[in-house]
Amino acid sequence: MKTKAIHNHLSKLEKDARLNVWHFALVTAILTLAATQKQSKIINVSRRKLMALSHIKTLPSYHKYLKELQELGIIKYTPSYHPGYKSEVELLV
């Protein structure tokens, strides 16, 4: 993912008053992984990586904000229940 694409995603979201700093932390973590993987739409993620990159320390907070991002239509999260496969996040905005 290129810098311009990351900027476009963040500029769309900054106008949304429903989002707080923790939503932005998770989205930024997802975009960081997208840039690392050179992906633009579907990103392979793990809870451990997202929590570390977003500086979210507790599981309830992580699940709360990830769920809210899904409910707001910002991401589509597809969990993997297999320890060898990563979950996927699709950016919808």
C-alpha cells in the first residue's frame, strides 16, 4: 500500500465523529500491516500484531473497538480459527 492510499483512507475517516483515538489506532495498525504486506484491500492480521501496533493492552478493549469498526462498515473482519493461518481484514472505505 502506498503512502497516498494510506492518506486517502485516513482522510476519509477523520471526518467521522463516531470514531475515537482507539479506532484510529486500530485502523493505523491495519494500514501499517497493509503497507508491510504491500496489500491494499485484504490484509492478513493477527490479534497480537494489531494489539502491539495499536498499543491496546486489554482484550476487551481490542474486541470492542474491532467490533465497532465492523459495525460502522469500515472493515470486514474474517477470523481464522486455525493457529497456522492469519485472520483477514478487508478495508471497506
